[in-house]
Amino acid sequence: MTDAAATDTRAETRELQRIRLHLARSKDFPDGSARHGYEFVAPLDASGHIDAEAWKDVREACTVTRFWGNDTPESGYLVRRAGGVSGASWVFDYEQNASDDDETGYRFGDHAFAPGEYVSLRDEDGELHTFVVFSVVPA
């Protein structure tokens, strides 16, 4: 691969995507809910996985907004923290100096973010919720 081709591949990988998650069907929401979910920005690779290397260069642009029914939306950042199944976890961090409000993606590094796929997040109370990827569009 030439240097120019390698640069093109890295630039392509670093393109930020806006990913919208809607709450999937659950006991409390038998039809799911478009009023409960997240919208976040992340660099995705060609297969739709979060690109951890690219994230290092664009982390300040990797924001998240949590919308939950009539609650006031919360804003924060997509952060990679040490620990977890594969040595690191993706976390939605709403207050940089506190970890009790963090929400952790369950195996986010293993999942492709493509419309129709399912992912899970553990909320600040420790409850695991399943979401469907509603959309993925350039940020």
C-alpha cells in the first residue's frame, strides 16, 4: 500500500458518524420507544465498529446526548476506559470528575453500529437496557 493509500484509508476511518439508538422492546416498553435513547458521535471503521485508534485523535468531537422521555436531555462524551471484557470499555461520561453517572456500553467494541442492529448499555443504576441502532449518518 502506498503512503497516499494509507492516508486515504485513515482519513476514511476517521469520518465521524452520528449514531442514534432507540430503546428496544422491553417489559416496560413492549413496542420499544423512540423517546428513550441516545445520539452519539464516533469514528466507525468500514465494518461499522468504533475505531479506537481514530477516536484518540477526535475524542473531543465524540459527544453523546441522552434523551429519556420527558427528562431533560443530558450531554457528555464517548470515553474509552481501562477494564472490561476486552481490556477497555466504551462509556458515556456526563461529568468528567464523577464516575457515578457513567453509562457503560456492553461490549460496544464488538458490535457493528448499523441500522437494525442491537446493542446494550448499563445505566448509572446498573440496569442493562437494549437498544436498536435507528440510524447512522455522517456527523
